Amino acid sequence: MVKVKFFAALRERLQCAEISIAARSGETVAEVRARLIEKHPSWRRELLENDVLCAKNFAFVNLQEPVNRGDELAFFPPVTGG
């Protein structure tokens, strides 16, 4: 299984803080995201926005990053400070 967490405004818009999804051998972050959208079609717009960032095991990654069983993914909007 892969644990997927959603943070900040994205969590509020999806009305979900965390979900688990079965890991598939050789799957990428983009493919996990596509399966989440397939399972929850109402999440499509929010997860496909260009500004949504992703981290795997607490490190920023791109969508082509491979995912392994036991990994934790986090999707979140960009944050700004000041």
C-alpha cells in the first residue's frame, strides 16, 4: 500500500486528509494520481491543476518519480511566506 496525504486548501477542497491505495510495481506518481482520479472523479480538477506539488517520503518529487510499496505521497498547493 501507498499512503497518500493531502494538505492545506487541497485537503479542504477534496474533503480528505489521507487515503491508502494499493501499490503497483513500476508505477509513477502520475499513475497513482490517475488512479486516485479514477476512483474519485470529483477530485480530477483539483489534482490536475498545474500548481499542485508532490512529495514522496518528505522530499519533493516530479510526477515521473517511481513509487514503491510503503511510500508516503503528499499532494499540496504551493505555499508562500512573507
